[in-house]
Amino acid sequence: MSKHSRAASLTPVNRAAVAGQFLHRENQMSNDHNKMLAGQDESEGQKFLVFTLGSEEYGIDILKVQEIRDYEAVTRIAHAPDFIKGVTNLRGIIVPIVDLRIKFRLDNIQYNHQTVVIILNIADRVVGILVDGVSDVLTLNRDEIKPAPEFGSALSAEYLSGLGTVEERMLILIDIEKLMCSEDMALFETAAA
């Protein structure tokens, strides 16, 4: 995918369309999740929300996504790890915001009109991840997902569910539940207490 077409796919209009899919999906999420747990019709594939960090595309299980919001200022928490940007109030719920660019030790951190927060519901917790932008929702069949190699970086293979390939695109598929429930994320609980 060229840089020009990637930039076009991340326009605010497209972001709104992706966000609109969640409103429709929210009513069906528990039924879809129950079907997935029951292993019904695995040939349909798994849906991933695709987001960008720098020039790389990542995917997370769409069933973990609650909503997508524009990035707004957050309240910093003293002694929290650098990758915890702070917390925000989301309709009365205090939500920690994790900057994945910092967590993955990426350079050139810039926030612009495409920067968004993906609100996740993981292990009965609501948490937000700050990303450069969202592009679309992709369905990947089992044969389009390859095992994850060890990168030897901040993104350990234990937090990856694989590499997805669709046409000329390659997605780094993150096991977002494992990442958010990891030992270093538990530091937030200590820092916020």
C-alpha cells in the first residue's frame, strides 16, 4: 500500500465510518462472542480493527473494542510508567490511557487530528489505547494468519497472535488482552492506588 493510499484511508470521514460500525456491532457483540466461544463456523474468519503506529499496521480483535474516540487531554498520574498517558473520564468511568507508541518504544511521537483513542473492554476493565489512527475492519481467515516471530523488541512475541496477510498488506496482530493484563500494566493499579 502506498503512503498516499494509506493517508487517504485514514481520513476523518473513514474514521467516522469505522466508528459507526461499532454502534451496530454493540447490540450483536454478546451473540457473536458466544458463537465464537462455541466455535461455530470458523470459516467466517476473525474480525480485526486495523490501526497504525508510525508506518506499521496493527490489528486487534474487534470484540475487545468498545468505541473509538478523538484524543483529548488526559490527567497525568504521578509515578505512573511513561506509557500511561494518564486517565480520562468516560461517562463517569475513569479510564487509563496507554500510549502504544511509547509502550512499543517507537520514535517521533506526534499527535494530530488522526490520533485516536481506542476504548477497550478487557477482563471487565475499560482501558484506552492511544494510536496514530484507525483505517478499517478486516476479516482474516485462518490461512491468512501466520505464527508471530520473535522481534527481540518491546513487542514480545507473547503479546502477538500472529501476522495477518491480505493482498499486499501485512498486519501485526496483537493479543490485546495479554498485553493489557501483563505484569507491567499492573503497575498502573499500583500507581493509581
